[in-house]
Amino acid sequence: MSDVKLRIRFNGPAIAQTAAVISNGVVLAANVYLLSSSIQQTIRTTKQARVSDSLQTAVEVAQSFGSLTKLITDIVEKNHVKNSTDL
């Protein structure tokens, strides 16, 4: 069995370029994460706003319906009390 020797030479420009590539990769990964996170947050906020608007509309319709019902019942009671033969 023969021994295999591996010789690696390091030079300044190669180390600098390797470090720059790694650094750029980290920055790129961070930017991709931040961008996707921002998109998800925007989608989530839009959905929440849509649900909130729908609920607000439902509340306003229910309040309007309640006010209309109260108005109708008040008018019916007022007219019913005037007609004493129905009592």
C-alpha cells in the first residue's frame, strides 16, 4: 500500500475570492429569507384585513337589521295600543 500525499497551496487572492463567494452566498440567503418572509407577512395582513372588513360589514348589516326591526316593532306596538278593542 502506498501513501498518497495531498498538497494544498493557499494563496492570498484565492482565499479572498473564496471568502467573498461565501459572504455573498450568506447575504443572498438572508435576502431570500427576508423577501419571502415579507411576502408571507403581506399575504397574511391582506387576508386579515379582508376578514376584518367582512366581519365589520356583517356587524353593520346586523345593526341596521336590528334598528329596522326595533322601528317596525315600535310602530306596530304604538298602533296596536291605540286600538283598544284588540286588548
